[in-house]
Amino acid sequence: MTRYIVRRFLWMLLVLFVVSLITFLLMHAVPGGPFDREKAVPPEILANLNAKYHLDEPLPKQYLRYLWDVFIPHISHIPPGTSLTDDHLINVKIGEKLWLKWMNFGPSYSSRSRTVNDYFRQQFPISAQLGTLALLVAVLIGIPLGILAALKQNTIWDYLGMGIAIFGVSVPVIVLGPILIWIFGVTLKWLPPTGWGAKPPFILGFIPSKLGPEFFKYAIMPSIALGLGQSALIARLTRASLLQVLREDYIRTARAKGLPERAVIFVHALKNSMIPVVTVLGPMFAALVTGTFVTETIFGIPGMGRYFVISITNRDYPLIMGTILLYAVILVLANLMVDITYAFLDPRIRLTD
Amino acid sequence: MSEQAAALRVRPEVLARPSRGFWEDAFLRLIRNRAAVVGGIIVIALIFVAIFAPYIAPYTYYEQVLVDNNKVPAWMLWLFPSMKGYARISDRYPLGADYVGRDILSRIIYGTRISLTVAFIGPIISLVIGTIYGSISGYFGGRVDNIMMRAVDVLYAFPGLLFIILLMAFFRSTLAHPAPGTFVYAVSQLDAKVGGMLFIFIGIGLTAWETMARLTRGQVLSVKEKEFIEAARAIGAGHLRIMFRHIFPNIIGPLVVAETLAIPSYISLEAFLSFIGLGVNPPTPSWGLMISEGAGVIRTYPNQAIFPALALAITMFAFNFLGDGLRDALDPRLRGTR
């Protein structure tokens, strides 16, 4: 088992390396630079800016410098947070005026007073909150709908539930978002049409400090808009899995020994039918957190996704690299989690892979 | 002859019903599914609208009448009472005019062309790339398979949407000012001719084939050990012949079903890209672009976002229902397992 996890971990590092390399090459292949302006910048100033951010170096050297800054831990006498080029995500004090620093994603070129790590600390938690709530919406709607459809198979409830599921998949965020805003934000004026109800600093890095009605008033519409499509997938998966489990022998045994139907379903069937559902939650969370741009754009939420689109137009190289790497780490970890869960559940997988 | 024997006697006139083939059977199952039939009718209607758009639409999609900007027909005030007081009325436009005075209905009608093109070309691209890749990997197996599937694994780790956005930015700006006579210039001309959709297809092609490749590989693996493949090999059939004549016909069903089910995701990908400004080139009327323009004025002129959004939702519904029905019809065992 340990060997399996170690091997998967090494594979993960290789994947991240490839992702970073392809992103780096593609990003630099886009014509134009981060300091191009409508009014041309004087060449000597441009040269100075490029020199400051090491953009005058050959590309391989720039790439190695980036890897060095991000992946290799440094030990330094300089206290953390003293300059924009020396802002690390992880700082550990290891002695008198001695810090262990790791993961410097560099300064943002388009915002002169912020580093990429500032975006990670202030914008990413908002996307993570939105993604978490959307997952919650997906689970809270999807699982009951799926159970209902499976227990009342081929009745009106089944068709209704699966109809709602198809509705959920058919209405993308760019459709649902404006419609929700128009109904609840503009016409009924029940909810604020745009904005987000939480500001940094966050507890533990991502929990809003004031988790009250004010927060949910802003969060409810975007979470539904983002989570509804996924709730449809969960509903279908729950239904299929529960139907399969209900045909197993041990369910017949449980019924035969006279257990009440409620106990058969909620104790025996449901627990086992949740295994495939639980395993998709990891990747689903990753997909929701990394897929929030449109929701953030429509609802005016200051999350990570919005800044990513802007960072591409601005050729903000460190922000592009940082965002893609962060999201790739989330996706890879989610997949790793699934594989390890499966390996625990099914010993045969360990032997074959 | 006793009565019982007479009853047991084989009566050929009862047994000899005409036998039905696989496709006929599937078709019968499909038209028995009411939701799928409704979906199919809507899709056919959409195809009709797309082809005859110039005859149906009251205006062209690019015709601007600047003095008519944001005008709405009178009945719209009844639907959206919030517009009373400031909206200017003009009954020339059935669903109102947008911010530069273009007829919204005409743009929605022409927008059908974009969504349907993506709905038909997207699957073909990902099917062709994915099937070729997956069948090579599955057929040859061993080290080839290992390397090819590892590459797919790496691509899976890419944050898909971020990657497409980056790719689109790359295409857009690389081809912004090409020198005439070069390959890049030819590509950009082609792209301009199709209203900027070429890169949407490339984006779909580059990101959607991986799932298809995995599916094809799995199917090939399950078929290639069967006896009839061995028989074909024994009489000296080459790799290509085995692949195309013997394996392919046996695996195409599930692949087509998977692609049909993926159509809504291609449609929404195009709408999404156009929404963030990386899709079609204005004034090409993509629903995503129209929703994006309308979302900015949703408080004042909700009609500009709501109607294209409804068009997109109806199209997605239709394809989802049809796809679901097709899957159930082609493989009844799979009902409800997605």
C-alpha cells in the first residue's frame, strides 16, 4: 500500500511538472508582453522592467528560475513579507532571525502591489467557498432525488426526479445565472443580485469570519447556479447505484429475516450504494472549485476565476502559471484521493497497478 | 387427434412474424420514448430554423439601427413591468432590439446556426481523434498502450477550462495580424469565414477526445480477444482490415451513444467561450455572446439576456432528451445508469 501511494505521488509530481512546462511554453508563445500598453512604453523603461522581472533572460533559464522559486524550500535571514519578489506561501520560523520559506509564486505584473500568493490568500478562498457550497447544493438536492427515484422506480416520482435531473444538466450557469438574478435579485428583490458576503481575513484560510445570514444571502444564488448541474449527476448516480444494490442477495436476506423495510433501505442498502457517489465527490469538488469563472463573472464575485481571465489578457505570467498550477494540484489530489479510496476498498487494484 | 395435440401443434402463421433487425428494434424503442420524440422534434425544428434562417428572420443579424437601441415592443412591458417608465417602445422588433439596435429575434434565429454547427462538428472531431488514438492504444497493447494512456492521464490533470481559455488566447492573438501568403494567414482567413468558430472546434478537439480515447480503448480491449478476430487473423487479414472491418463495427454503438450524450457539453462550451469573449467574433450571433451582452443590462433590459438564455436551454434540453432516448434505445440494459 505504501509503495502504491509513493508511486502515485511521484507520478503526481511528474504530471505537475509537465503541466507547468506546457503552460509556460504556451503562455510565452502568445505574442505581446506584460508591459505592452496602448501608448508605447519607452524602450529603456521596458528594458528596466524586463530586467527587474528577469524577462530578459533566455526562456529555459526563466523556467528553471520559476521552478527554483516555487518548488525548492529556501532558508533565509530576511523576515517574510518584506518585498513583493520575496513572498512565500509557507514560512516557518526555524531559529533566531532564520526562516524556512517555500513556494514563492512571484509578484503579479498587472497589480503592482500584490503577489500571486496574495491572490491565493484573498481570492482563492472565495472560489473555494463558492465551490464548497455548490457541492453542498449538489449533494442535498441530488442524493434525496436519486433515492426517491430508485425506491419508486418506474413511477411518476422516478420520471419526475429524472426529469428534474435532465433539467439540471440542460441549464448551464450562463442560462441559470441571469434568470436567477432577474427573478430573485431584480424583480422580487429578495437577494442581492451581485457581490459576495465575505471578506479576508478568513478563519483557517478559507472559512468566512462572519458566517451569518448576510453571507448566505449573497451565496445562495451563485451556489445554486453552479451546483444544480452537478446535483443532476449525483441524482442519476445515486439512483443507478441504489437500484443495483437493492437487487443484491444480502438485501433479500435482510428482508427475509423480517427487518422493517425502512431498516433494510437506510441501514443496509443506502450505506453500500453511497460508495460510488462518495468517490465522485472529490473530482466533483475539484471541478466546481476550478470551474467558477462564469459564475464569478455573472454574480460579480471577486474570486480566482475572474482574475485568471484578466491575467491572460494582461500577460500576467506569474498569475497565469500560479492559477493553473494551483488548480492542477487540486485536480491531481482529487484523483489521487479516489484512487487510494478504491485501492482500500478493492484489494485487486493494488496488485494490478 | 386429440384436442390437446391440436392446441400444441405448431402454427407457422402465428410464429412467422417478420423478424426485426437491431436498428429497426432500436428505432422502435426510440419512438416509444415520449421525451426522446419531443427532443427529436425540437432538434429537427432547430435544424430547419438554422438552414432557413434568412427566410425566417425579419432582419439580418448584423443590421444596426442605432436610434432604435434597447427599444422593446409594447407587450414586453406586461412581461417585464420593471421596464415601465424608461423603456422606449417600438413594435418593429418582436423581442426588442439590443444596445446597437439589432433585432434580438433575428440574432437568436441566426444563433441557431452556431450552436447546431458545434453540436454536429464537435462530436465528429472528438470521435475521429479519440477513436483513432484509443484503437491504436487498445489494439497494439503492451508498451504502446502504456505510454499512450499515460499521456492521456497527464492531459486529464490539466484544469480543462483554464487550458481552453489559455489556448483560445493563444490562437486569437497569434493570428491577429498574420502576414499574407503564409499558412497562418490562410488559417486566419478560414477562421474569419466561419465567424471565429474554427478555434472553437480546435479547442473542443484538443480537450474532448481524451474521454473518447479511453472509452474506445476499453471497447477494443474487450473485443480484440474474441474468436472472430482470431479467425480473421488466421486467414491472413492485416491490422488495418481487422480494425476497420472486424473491430470497428462491433464497438461503434457505445461510442456514438457517448458522443450523443456529450453534445450538450459542446454546445455549452461554445456558449461559455463566447460568453467570456473568446468564442465567435462579433457580430456573429452566438447565444453565449448575446447572454453576455444582455447580462450587463439585466437590471434595465432583462429581455436581452433572458431570450437567448431560453433558446440555449431549450436546445440543451432537446439534445439531452434525444441523447438519453438514444442510449436507452441502443442499449436497454443501460437505462438510468449514467
